[in-house]
Amino acid sequence: MRTQQLLMAAVLAGSFAVGCTKESAAPEKLSSDNLAATDVTIKANVPITSTILVKAGEVYDGKGNTIIASGMGDGSQAENQKPIFRLENGATLKNVKIGAPGCDGVHVYGNATLENVEWLDVGEDAMTLKSKGTVTLNNCIAKLAYDKILQINADGTIILNNFRATTFGKVLRTNGSGQYTVTVTINGGTFSGGTNIVRTESKNLKVRYRNITTSNVTKLWEVPNASQVSTY
């Protein structure tokens, strides 16, 4: 009888030990799954104190996060503010929000692609083309631009696909009286609460557009000759 009792106690103890091992494994697996999900879905504010450089041919994927600059400018129309991003030739910027202060936005040197970029409160400018190139903006949004959204300081091609702008002075402006050779193509988009979609003194700028919706825009095209603007 004593032997049977000891055997029974041993069996019960073994069963309990196995049960504990299985239970301890479950939380470990759950923790791993949760970590993977967090990596994919987390959205956060990312503080910076200097310009983010995206080198030639590289891709910066913000994963939906919002960049918040400090000590780089106040987001007003004051000159010499620093850009949030500097894109070198062939760089791509995507899936990112730029919060206030917008400082001097994004500087582009050559060709670049901006995709799903949202300026929550445009500073001095949202984007400036600094040297000759083709810049494509896909599904980008710009809000609260006191003056310009896109500043053009060089020859180039600007392609806007489904661009949205609300409360702005000019969506696109060439620098002063410079006679830059620029082709602007607008394929879809909404523009509300502004003065001009394009303003330029350059006789070498051409605008092609289709499928746009506008509301409360004073004058869509402020250009030297009406023939510079056409639909396609």
C-alpha cells in the first residue's frame, strides 16, 4: 500500500511539472507575436535637431511617423531656416509626416520621389527644388502654407499625382523673375483655400493638368501667357 501511494504521488508530481512547462511557454510566444505587431503598426513623434540626409539612390521610409524639428527654425517666412530633409539625386522619401515647425521643408538636389508625405503645417516652404531634376510627388498632402508650398529654384520637371493642398498662398512658385525651364504636370488632386496653384514670371514654364478639383482659389494660374497652361 505504501508503495502504491508513493507511485501515485510521483505520477501527480510529474503531471504538474509538465503542465507548468506548457503554461510558461505560452506567454513567451504571445510576447513575441505582440512585439512583431508593434514593429509594424506603431506611429510616433520623432524629434530631430538637424537635417536628415537621404543619400543618392537611398530610400527613407518614415513608416507613418511624424518628424518634429527643434532649433532648426520657427516655421515662419524667415529666411535661412534649415530643411527637415535633404534629398540627393535619386533619393526617395515616403510614408512620413512633417509636423510644426515645418522649417524649410524638404530640399531636393536632382531627381527625387516623394510618396505619402504630409506637411501638417508648412513652414517657409514644403519642398524646394535646388538643382535641376525631375521630382514626382505621389499622394502627398500640404496644409497651412502661409506662402508657397513648392519652391522652384532650378530647371526641372514637377509631377503631382493626386496632390492635396488646403489653405495656401501658392502651390508652386518659381524663384523671382528667373526664367527657369519647368514642366509642371498635375494628374488629379484637390486644392482649396488658396491664391494660385501656379505663379511664375517665367515664360519657359508649362503647365499640363487634368482631373483636379478646386474651391476658394482666387486665380488658378498666374503666368505670363495663358498659352502656357493646357489640359491633357
